[in-house]
Amino acid sequence: MRNRRLRRGITALALALLALPAVPGTAHAEPTYPFRDPHLPVQVRVDDLLGRLTLDEKISWLHQYQPAVPRLGIGLFKTGTEALHGVAWSTDIDNGGAVVKARGTSFPQPVGMASTWDTDLIQRVGSAVGDEARGYHAQNPRVWGLNLWAPVVNLLRDPRWGRNEEGYSEDPLLTAKISTAYGSGMTGGDPDHLKSAPTLKHYLAYNNEVRRDVTSSNVPPRVLNEYDRAAFKPAIAADAATGVMASYNLVNGRPATVDPDLATVVRGWTDQPLMNVTDAWAPNNLVASQGYYATQPEANAAIVKAGVNSFITDDTNAQPTVTAIKQALATGLLTEGDIDARISETLNVRFRLGEFDPGGGRHGGITPDVINSAEHQRLARQAAGEAMVLLKNSRQALPLNPARTRKVAVLGPLADTLYTDWYGGDLPYEVTALDGIRERLGGSASVSGLDGADRIALKDPATGRYVTASGTTDADPVAATGATASLAAQFDAVDWGQGVVTLRNAANGRYLGYNWGPFITRDEQPNGWYVQQQFTLEPQADGTVALRYTGYETTESWFGVNKYVTVGDGGALTLGASTAADATHFAREVISSGVDRAVAAAKAADTAVLVVGSNPFINGREAHDRTSTALSAGQEALVKAVTKANPHTVLVLQTSYPVTIGWEQEHVPAIVWTTHAGAETGHAVSDVLFGDRNPSGKLTQTWYRSDRQLPPDLLEYDIISSGQTYLYSTAKPLYPFGHGLSYTRFRYGQPRADARAVAADGTVTVSVDVTNTGSRAGSEVVQLYTHQRTSRVKTPIRALKAFQRVQLAPGQTRAVTLRLPVADLANWDVTRSRWVVESSTYDLLVGANAEDIRARTAVAVRGETIPARDLSRITRAENFDGYAGVRLVDETKVRDTAVGATAAGQWISFAGSALRPGTHTFTARVARATVGTGTIQVRLGSPTGRLLGTATVPSTGDDYRYVSVSAEVARAAGTHDVYLVFDSALRLADFSLR
């Protein structure tokens, strides 16, 4: 069928070409090229335009900023407008690549949007974002491109990841459902006529920030296929995205920027051409920090061949990319055909966006009027409300009765402040929790607000002068010049955890920041890439404090060794000391205690609403992971004091990630969680607290009791062997995956499966009656989990396979039907490198969260029994069943994965291997860069079990130069667990036992 369409397209192109005048007449200002004919098939139009471009023009279009081609009437096209939870920012090519912030509708952070578990709502949000992208594009297409870099599909396996707020869930199914809904909304639902072109971030296995460009994610085949790829595939397969962004990290030893998946696996998920992009500056990393290629032409050639279409590097300066590509062509590293393949794919997306259609195509008429429209504001309020999760509600502390709640103290550092994040736009307006509660209760109620911060002054004992602000511009330095602790010398110190505080000036409301010197009070919020508004007040033995600057990137290469503040001539502040001992020791004078003021306000109120949590620019973000998920000590002290002062305390926890709040769970009557939810946060908070909205959000991540329940190393990507996420963790969580309470109660009936036994290609339909037994209408998210009772391998404790939101009136019962294709029960069989549904009994678990299973049934599946391994065939080393110490590495720089040993005693194992009676030779393909020889021992049963034989591995002088080695082995017929034990650094690609 595809060939027939192509033939028809070629015929149409030929007729169109015949219709063109041989010599343009004077009546035609511009030729009507076939590529501008919307009636022709897209690929025909692509081929026509591609054939009209010069080689130089095609090369120039490999860079992010694809320049205009005036002779063909084509304008500039840029890849990349950030749109994670609303249009966020873009860069202005006409202004040196300056960042331009959007002020459109601000929706909740993605981890909050996902907590709605409402795919219909998320699709509407995506559609609104796509509309606003079109609106901005209509304003200035050179700034606001229609290729949107969203959504982030990376799985939230560890809440310490600095970019946790950008993802959706620790579960691949939920992540896939939400990302597909958001992407479908942004595209407009018709892949042939795109409203915008979403790009999924970041492919692949990317969940750490520290040294992210040089760390390698160790991802065995089962984790790779069942977990990481599983999150990305559905949106691509549903045509809800037009490409992926390669991540910064390495995956199994190979930089993701040149991951061969981009040209093979990912493109195999759809019939539509994809436009893949690098992450910012990642092409340069291949030569610089990663040292993977010796020259940029080699690196750029590899990027093109790996399946990447757009180089995001060197800001708006395309010349380095163009020069390197031309050198690659000249030296035979690339062909023009390689470039044509990538440009053809890019053009396909541009055509589907309507760029070359009259009036910009189907969506070209969207105007800037849609930006922050009243309709979108209402949608943002709904999304923020649905995203809120009721974590605890003892003795029906919530909802609050507005008739009886006439004096409210709204307390905490987020009570009257909304924070944005790096991938959020500027808020067009702000409704804080304090605003929302005041509005809800009206003028007759008394609603007060305090942030609970200590107000302090810092005095230089040597001069008796106070650190004092002089204004709010870059030209107004902060210096130790004040004769008294005037308002300009007072700062509100907010504790964000791990000793980090922000210092907000009491006179001008601006934050103390470094700004590369001098110190100033300019910024309304902590912000910027380096977040230079962070400090630590380090107590000294004499009762004073040293002021340590803790802004990001405080490395010696940026600032030298000096991180501590000293006072110089005229009271000037500078980073003048490398140790606290040599720093100026300031007297810390407490003007007023934040906790004392908050306690007084709480005692005088009917209800205290505490709003505490995180700052997205401080508590971890891009390039910075968290070391702890604990609430800051200062904020925890505030919660304890206020709860003791007023038993009618409600805790609103506003964070970008799960927080360990064991004391709060035990002692605070009611706890509500919201992420940073945008301009409508305060309305959403008041809607939920006063019962105008019955909370229905569910957690998309496990909330742990302490950091000790997490792996010691954030870089542990093998969730199966390490027991991570609700899928494999045996730790008792604080709140389980899928948890979320309601102001009503739901009763589940006995689930009914439409079959007791089913084949591997069948479908199971599970129905369950759900009844609202309370007095309020409410929504429940009914969740279906499965558990495989028997398997060749370790399988999840439980795995989400379907879910459905159901809205029920009081007393109403509805039958919820959940459809489960049996193929969704498949595991990745490492013995044959393919998916397999194993014959087994599968428990079907229906419940309100992963641990609150209300009812269950089971189904017998007639699938496969995985046979014993046949090691007489060439076996890829990466397809082991168990391992210790080894890492997965790149077999070559182009493709395939090997096992890399680094020290003696490391091993890999192959369970249930059938050894034939005549087996007598072990053969392996190996590489060893270091001098001298190494060995591989073949053992049975354990790493120290019976020794069958030992192969000697010579030095090959290069990690990528492989040789075949062999060794005689003792006879050991039968089925055994075979262990390969290494004595030193070497690489093993594959082996056999014959």
C-alpha cells in the first residue's frame, strides 16, 4: 500500500512539473513549486524541496537554527521551544540568542499533572499548550518555534534526581499514558496536520544530574526493554510525538547522543518520519568531556549516522557544526545521502506543521488571543485542583467548614509565594495559598499570613557596621555600612535544607545574591542557571557566624577557592576567604523569631494552614541532584511548633518530589500535597481545603520513610537487582505508589474476569463494581495490578497494567471495566532476546493503590515455557541472569553491548544452562586494553563452584579490538547455572560452550 501511494505521488509530481512554465512569465512573481501544493502527498513534496536545495543549504539545516532560503521563499525554522507545563522560554536569534520568557498559562509541574491520573484532562492541557505555542509563533516565528521540547518521559526511579518535577512517574505504564495524552494534545491529534511537534526528553536511562555528561547508566537488557524503553515507545507509536531528544549521559558505556537506537529501535516504533535532536551542547561533549571521538568531524558524522537530525550546540552560531560536517564529507566519514536522509525526515515534520501550506495550514489561523485566555486559566485551575493529593485526613479534619472557620493563620515559606522552575515561564499573575483562602472566606473572615522566617541582621564586629542593602539594581551594592539594624539591614532567613538559606531584604523584598560581585539585592526570586541567592550561615565557636556563598557552580574553576564572605575597605563584601576561620565572623542578631510569631498567630486562629516545602531553584534542579529528601530542619521545627500550638492544623506540602515526613504523618491531623502548580495554585488549595473540590489525586511515586530505603548510589539504574520502585522494593513506604485519599469512601466489589484461562494472544477484561459509600460526590482511580506467580526470572511484586477514573455520586455504584491485553504481561527473555508471555497463573489485583488491594482474582495464561539455555550457540555476554561488579560497556562505538570487568572476582551467570555431553570447548570474543594477560574461569553453581576450565585473555591494546580465545573445559553434561569469573580488567562480547 505504501508503494502504491508513492507511485501515485510520483505521478502527481510529474503532472505538477509539466504544469510549471519552462520560463517564468512576468505574471508570476514567484514560481509555484510542487512542494507548496498541499494536495500532493507529503513525501512527494519533501522530495521536491530536497531536490531544490544545495548541499550547503542542506548542511546548514542540520543545526538547530535552520536558516532561511530566500530564493525559495522559505523562512527560518528553529527546533526547540520549551513547553513542559506551558510554553516556557525560547531564544531570540535576532538578539544574540537571548532567552525570552513566556507569560502564558502556567500549568502544574509534570509530576503534579500526572498525579491527576486523568488522561482526558492532560490531553486538554496539551492542546492548550499547543494552542499557545501557535499563538506565540504568530507573534514572532523567529523566536517561538513549533518544535516543542516536551514531555519529559524519563522514569522517576529515584526521588533524589534533581529534575524529578519534570517527569511523570516511576511507573512506565502511567508515564506512557500521561505523556501520550499530553503529546496528543500538543499535536492536535492528527499526525498529518500538526498543531505543534513534540519531542520526548531525554532518551535514555537518564535520572541523575551530577557529572551527567560522563556517567554511564548501567542498564541490563530486561531493564532496558521492560522499563526504560517501555516509557518512550507508546507516545511515539501513537504519533503523539515527532522525535526524541538524546540525553547527556552514556548508556552502557556509549554516549546517548550517538545511541544507535535513534536510527533503529525508536524509528521502528512508527511509520512516520521522526526528527531527533541532541541536548544542548551535547555534540561538543563527545570530543570534550566524554572524549569519545578525537575530532568534531568524527563526532558529527557519528551523530548523523546514529539518527539525529538537529544539532543543538553553540547557541545560534551554526558555523562550527557546518564546518565539522563539511570536513566529515571531505574525508569520507559522511555521504550526501546520509545528510539527505536526516533532512528529509526534518522536512517531513515541517511540512506536517503546515509551514509550506497556504496560510500556515490547518492550525495557521491560531492567533495570540489564545495566550493565557480565560478558558486556559480555568483549565489551569482544574488541573491544579485535580493534581492535589490528600495524604492524610484523621478525624475528618478536612474539609474545613467555611461557616466555622473565621480566623485562619496561613503560615510557612510558601504561604504567600509562588515559585516557578527552570522549565516554567513567568507567571502572568499569582494566586497564592493566602490569596485563595482570603478570597474563599470573604472579607468578614480574618485571614493572616506569615512566612515563619527568622528576621536577622548581620553585624561586622570589627567595625560595628551592619550588612545593609542600598537598592535593587546591579549598581546598588550590599555592604557592611549600616550604623544601625535598620529595615534595610534586616533579612528574612528561609531554611531550604542542608544548611542552605535565602536572605530576603526586609526593606525592598529582594533576595541577597552574588552576581559575580558585588553582592546585591536585585532579584524577586532565586533564579538563573547558577542560582546565586543561596548562602549558609555557619556557626562559629565564639557564637558568631561565617557567611558562606553556596550558589551553584561554586567550583574552583569559576570562583577560585574562596567561598566565604569577608568585609573589605569601606564595608565592601567580597568572596575573600577559603575557610570559615579566615572569613569575617558576623554577629547574627535575631530581630524577631519566625517560629515565635507563627506560634502566636496559630494560637489566635481557629485553624492554622501550614504551607511548607521546596524551592525548585534550590532543592535540586538541572545539573544538581538532592542528597536528601528530608524536609528542611527549619521548616520541620516550624511544623512541630505550630501543630503543638494549634491542634487544628492542616499541612499543605508543596514540593517537586517525595519528601520524608514521618513526624508529620504521625502528628499533623491532615496533610495535602501539591507540586508547584502554577498561577492558580492558591485557588486549587482553597478549593480542596474547603471541599469545593473533592481531592482525587494519586501519587505517581513511592514516598519513602527515610533516605535509607533508597540505594546508596543514585547511579544504580538496575531496578530489578537493586529492588527499586514499587515494582521491586520490599521496603514499607510512608505512602505507596497510587496513594491518595478522598472526602468520601469507596467500596470495591468482587472483580470479574471474562475468562479463567486465556492464550498469549488474547485479552482479559476485568470488571469490578465500585460504590461511593459516603455523603459526597467524588472520583476514584481504580487501579489494576498483576502479579506473575511463577517465572524463570525475578518479576515485579506487582505491576500496574490498567487504571480508570470513575466519578460517583453519593450511594452510586458503577461497573468499572479494565481491559488487559495478555501481551502486556510479557517479559524480555534474555535467553532469546525477545518478548515472551510465560505460561503461569497471574493474579489480577484491583485496588486504590499498590498496597491497598481491595479485591483479586486470577487467570491462567497459556504462554511459553522458556527452555533451558543453549550455550552451544553464540551467546551475547550482556544477556546474563546475574552479575557482580561488572559494567555493561560499548562493544564498538557504533553498536552492540559487551560486559566489562574491572577487577578480580567479578562475574556474570547464566541460569538453567543445558550443557551437552560432548561439550569440551569454551570460546569467547574478548578485548583487553591493558598490558599483560587476564583470565576467564568457567564455573558451575556459584562464582566459587566447580571449575570447568580457564581461558587466557591476551592484551589487544584497545578496548575495541577483539580476538577469539578458547580453552578446554571438563565434561559436565546436564542443566547447570554457569558462571564466568574474571580476574582483571577485560571485555567480553560473546561466548559459547561446545
